[in-house]
Amino acid sequence: MIWLTWRQFRAQAVVTAAILAVLAVLLLVTGLHLAALYRGAGVTGCAANRDCAQMATGFLQSLAESFYRALYIFGAALLLIVPAVIGIFWGAPLIAKELESGTFRLAWNQSVTRDRWLTAKIGILGLTSMATAGLLSLMLGWWAAPIDKAAILAGPGTFAFGRFNAVMFDVRGVVPLGFAAFAFALGVLVGLVVRRTVPAMAITLAVFAAVQIVMPLAIRPHLITPVRDTTVVTASVIQGIGTTNPAKGSQTSVFAAAPNLPGAWIYSNQVVTASGSTSLGSVPQACQGQGFQSCASALAQMHLKQVVVYQPADRYWTFQWLELGIFLTIAVLLAWGCYWWVRRRLS
């Protein structure tokens, strides 16, 4: 059964291996040069001079119009769609195609049990799917390491994003393995239930896309309770004020500079009054037609507080392993659903 499964899958395996080999050569050649540029920019030794943000920004700006930026974006997009491609083209047709053609009965008539038939197919292709996504994540993560490190030091405003960015988090570390396992198992189960290849591919794509949207927006922020820091607002951190005019009256908000938390995931950064309100009510007299410094000084006398809710940078890998565990658990449940369906519903 293992030999037969390999025979059915060898064309896809050869093509995938060839693509990975070409990409590996490209990333190796350009990655070594990119690492040399990173060292040449002085970012590696910036801590001694305490000018890391400036040097990191300069390094990223030097890449802004280069081939490396295009490859960086391409790599992120590639890792984002690879799990979906695995689910659509490897998972969904795996059983649905045999159900459409009736070849599954031929396998069962050769003294192959249903469980063995399904285990061989899910096991071999499932592990291959995870290995493909893992190898691709490893290669692209190594290549993009200088840019990712510089993005943490430079902060927002560069073409590179922080590690907790909704997109970048999904294409780094071990999360792509979980996405690949989930997408593959999802495709297999949908194909098994629908029994038609093309509809199964469409449903798999729709469900997987929905999960990729829901996870970073609705689930990931609540996996670990964030840290809540409260500090007194000084004139130096005030960046400006904003006034709105809702139906109930004018509201004035104060905007403060984001705290220096390299690599952190900042949920919110608000300035509140002693009562906890984000609105000051009326604008202070010093802010009406006078200079900004006078306004900032007047605001600093109002006993305002800056409340920052965030996840520290050192929780990054905790989030990675938690999310991997979630998707592997779902993948196992989906695989169990395949066994249940084959035993009880497939004939």
C-alpha cells in the first residue's frame, strides 16, 4: 500500500523537490550577500553605541528599492499560500478522486483493510506536507533573519514588519507546519464527505481562508493574557491631540508616543484621565492658539496616564508553539473524522 501511494504521488513529490532545490540555491546565494550587507551596515554592533534604531532603519532603507525587498515579500506570500495549495491539490483530491473513479474498491479487494488504506494515504502525504512547509519556513526564515532583526530594532514605518504582525507570524517559525497539517487533513475530510474533487477543493479553500482570517483577529490575541502597563504622561511623550464632535458633545483625546518595546505586540496605547476616560472633555486654554510645547506642558499637569496593553517580545515562541499545538490537534481530529467516515458511511 505504501508503494502504491508513492506511485500515485511521485509526480507531485518530484516537482515539489525540484522547486525546493531551486529555491534553496537562490536563497543561499542571495542570503549570504544579504547577511554581509547587514554586517556592513553595522547593525550587529550597534548596541555598544546605542544607535540600533538608526542603523537598522538605514539598513532597511537601503533595501527598499532592491531585489531583496521583492524576494522578502515573495517569500512571505509563498509561505502564506503553500498550506492552502497543499490542502487544495494534495488533500482534497486524495480520497475524492478515488471515490469518483471507484478505484478504492480495487484496493479493498486486494486484502487491504480500510484503515490500512487510509493510514497509508494520510500518513505519507500528511508528513510530506508538514515537511514541505517546515523546510520552506526554515529556508525563508534563515534568509530573512537580517531583515526581521532590523525590523524589530527599527520599529514601525519600514517595509519589513514585526514578528507579531498577523501575516509575518503565519510565515515564520513552526506555525506553517501546523497550517500545512490542518489544511491537508481538512482537504482529505472534505473530499471524503463531498466525494467530488472540484467542489472539495473549493470548500477546502474557503474554510482554510476563513481560518487564516479568524485566527489572528479573534483567537491569537486571547491565547495569553497581555501585560498592562500604566505610566504617568509627561510633556516629552505627548505627540498631539485630536478633537471629535459626536452627537453628545466635543471630545478631546491625547496621543502619546509608543513605548520603547522592541519586538513586542502592542494591543493598544491610550492616554486616560484619572477617572479612566480617554476623553479630556474641553481643550485646555494653553492648547487654543498657543505653541505645541505650551499645550504639552499644560496637558502634563492634568495627571494623565498612559496605558499600554501588549505582549512582550519573549512570548513570541510561546505563541508559536501554542498555535502549532492548536492546529495539530485540529488536524488529528479531522483525521479521526476521516476514519470514522470510512468505517461508518463509506461503502
